[in-house]
Amino acid sequence: MDAATERAPAADELAGGPAARYVAIITDGNGRWARARGLSVNEGHDAGADTVKARLRDAAELGVKEFTVYSFSTENWSRPADEVNGLMEMFSRRIASETPELHEEGVRMRFIGRRERISPELVERMAWAESLTAANGRITLFVAFDYGGRAEILDAARRFKGGSEADFRNCLYAPEMHDPDVIIRTSGEQRLSNYLLWQSAYSELVFRPELWPDFTREALEESLAEFARRRRRFGGR
């Protein structure tokens, strides 16, 4: 097979089982990665953002249709002001510089979370990225920013007028988001940390030892292969 016809294996080819089409990641470990290298924490977040973009491209090649990343939680506001301000600046800068190339690659961008505490300029930039990429269908990148699972459920409950579970889902931040097949957490920690609490009811969990900036394509493929080896029962036998 020549280079022109080579392709990456689809997610369901990695272990012979069902494909993980909807993948969510808790991108943990940027600060520890930076400290181990004598770098600032914001340099760690920049390295982590590079990894998000690289693994998003890998996920698209592997047949993943939705890729959700936990970028900034409702609890992260308690971090030092320099770190929070640096994150906001980096986020705004990267949306401006990277959205056009992601758009060219067929990525649809969606931001989930509260926006009241975010600057109007950043909210406007997020809305621009969503509008520009709205018609793309190769893969959707959901970015959880100022996001908390409990906050999402509470906000949905305020909007809920009664009805079915499907009606309640329509009150969530992104009703079109599928429940993740698998949630991957890096850095060796083994908890959800208030992430996608409604959507994760039957998600498989994969915990990886790597700090997020060290999470390679091989690590992603191994995580998808581990998912493919599992049998999902959804309450049945």
C-alpha cells in the first residue's frame, strides 16, 4: 500500500469491538507537567492546548464523531489570579488563531458551560467560532469551559417545565451531545470531578497514568481499544 492510500485504523478496528464514537476527556495534569520541567503553570496549559488540537485530529482520523474536553471548571475560578487570567488570555488567543484552520478541517466547535463570569469579548469570540463552524460535520469539538456537571443540571432544572427525560435533556447546555461512550482521565487520578454527570450515566471510564501534555496518539488508541474490549450491558445481563 503506498502513502497515498494508507489510512489510520478506525476506532472499532483497534480491538475488534464496537467503536467509541463519542469520547470525552478530563485533561488533567498540565500544572504538574509544567512544574516537573521548571516551567510556569500557564506554559503547561499551553502545552495541554497543543495536545488537545493534536488528539482532536487523531480522533477524527479514528472515526470519533464527538470529542469533548474539560478545559475550565466552575471550581477553577478559585485558582491563583495569574493562572486564571493566563488561561482566559490563552483561550481567547487560541480561538482567534486556530478556529479558521479547524474550520477548514471540518471541525464543528461548541462551548458548554456558564458564560456569566466570562468577559464579553471572550463570549463574543466563542459565539463567532460556533457560528463559523456550525455547518461542519466531520467531528464536533465540545469544549467544557466554566463548566460543572452539577451546575448544568441545576441550570437545566431551572428551565425544565416538566415532562420526560428527553424533555429534560433538551434543557442541558448542548442537547444534541450524545452520551459519551467512554470518558478518559489522564494523570492517574480516578474520579469524574463534576464532569458530564448527566451524560456519563453509562459511560465506560478509562484512567491513564500520563499527564495530559504527554497523552499521545498511541495512548488514545490504547484507550479506545480498552473500550472496545468491554461489554456494555446498560442495566441488562
